[in-house]
Amino acid sequence: MGWIGKLLNGGDDKKPAPVTAAAAPEVAHEPATIAEIDAIYYRWLAAVGSTQTPKQTEQQILDELTRLAREPIAGAALVPRMPAIIPQLMRTLQEENMSAAELSRQLAQDVVLVAEVYREANRPCYHSRYNASPSISTMEGAIMLLGQNNMRMLLARVAFRPIVSMKSGGLTVRTAPLIWRQSEKCALAASLLAPGMQANAFDAYLAGLMANVGLVVAFRLIDQLHAPEAFPQSDAFIAQVFAQARILSVRIAELWEFPESVTRAIAQAGQLDADAQAQALALGERLSKLRMLVDAAQLDADDPFVLAGLGKSALGVFDKLADEEE
């Protein structure tokens, strides 16, 4: 985002104001690296203490995670598959002349989806914006109110919820709801940032939801393999967990036949030569993790660690993530 900062702050021909005691120059802060953010985020997720597992235990976990990344079918077996109806619904929503009646008929096959659509359509924010009636009582009315884009995002959330928020051992039970919240925030952030980066908003949304699937598998492995009295938490281990978890997310997304733009974004996120889709995802991941840490009182909202390197649009999205939580 450095070039955005230059556009916002540079190119001004005005002479700088004289420095006074009341207006001392601000100290420049380097943006936090994603490795630094991941380390804080991981330790907060796991609520780790000071006792650390032996290096051989850390290596055992990493070896198993690496094996699953090479054998994605085995990795995918550790997370439930999304409902079969979802791909059919997504195809319908891709059509330019989408039929609300046809989509309503397809939705009727899944009572969970029906309930979610009604719940979403009856949220107050839609009624205040569109002056709709206080209660939406028909599926076609709900579909028309939400529109294609909101319907697609709603279905994606419903499809991914059991995948990311599944329950297993004690660690997974504790971390799963937090990982799911961050996934939703990441998806929202990436979709809001995408248009300004000339990227597809819905593909960015899907990538944000899918990016954490490998991390869910990683926490299941840690649950199974770490010693009860200690926990793997070295910086090197955490960096490798996130790296291998990302590879596994890509492999599972490919196995599930996600669009190439989605799998490529997950694979490239954080790389210097990343395309626009991957850049939107990377910034979405950064903002969502920082937002979670700020909301959990792990970091202050005005901490330079949080704000350094963020341009105006990114800061606007960062604030929006807090609004969504409320």
C-alpha cells in the first residue's frame, strides 16, 4: 500500500509547516510483517502459556501437515464437504438473467438455506435502506430484496460454516469459532478491496472464506499430537504452520474444483509478484487478523503496529469490519 500512501500524502507543492514544540514530526513506523501478525494471532487463538513442546514434537506436526499438503484427499477428509446443492445454486446465481422463481425452487431443497435466507432478508439494515416491509415472508421476495451479489455471499457463508467451524478436540473447539469469525471478516474485507484493485469481488470473497481451511486441519493435528502439558509455539513453527496450511488450502480448493482465480489468489497471497486478486486477499487477511486482535484487546486500535502502512481505503475497511461485528 506504499504507493497509495504516496498518492495521498505526496505530490504537494506546499512548503512544510515549521516544526514547533506543539507539532513535532511524527516518527515513521515500518508496517508489521505478516509473520509478526501471524505469531500474535496464533498465540492468541491457542491461548498458549509459557511451556513449549520439544522440537521433535513440533517437527512431527509439521511433517504430518506437509504430508497432507502432498496428499490433499487425506487432508480434505479431515473437513466436511460443503452441501451438494451449493454448486448448483452458484451456477444459477452466475446467470445474467437469474430467475428468482428457479432459485427459490432450488433453495427449497435445503431447509437450512431457506432459514438463512429469511434471516438475512429480515435484518434491519435491508429494510432501512430499501424501505421494505418489516417482514419478508416469501422466498422470492427475499431473493429479490437481497439481490444476486448478497445471495452469492450468503450461500458461500452457509456452505463454509460447517467446514471452518467444525468441532474436534479441545483446542479445535476453542479456536474454531474464532477462525470462522476471522474468515468472514477476511472475505468481507477482500471483497470490499477488490474493485479498487481491479479484481473480482466475489472471487475475493470465496478466497477469503477458503483460505483458512488448511489452518483448521493444522489445529486438528496440533490437537492430536501435542503434549497435554506443553504447546508448540516457536516462531519458526508458527511460520511453517501458516505456510503449510496455505498450501493445503490451495490443494483442497483445487480438489473441490474452485475457480482457478480463487486457488491462485490463495497460493499467491503475500508474494511480491501477486496478481490483483491475491493482493486483495492478502490485505483482507492482514486487516481481519488485526481487527480480531484489536477487538480482543490484544492490540490497541491506534497502535502503529496496527496502522502503519495502511492507506485510506484500507483504514475504511478496517473500521467496517468492527461495524459488521456489532
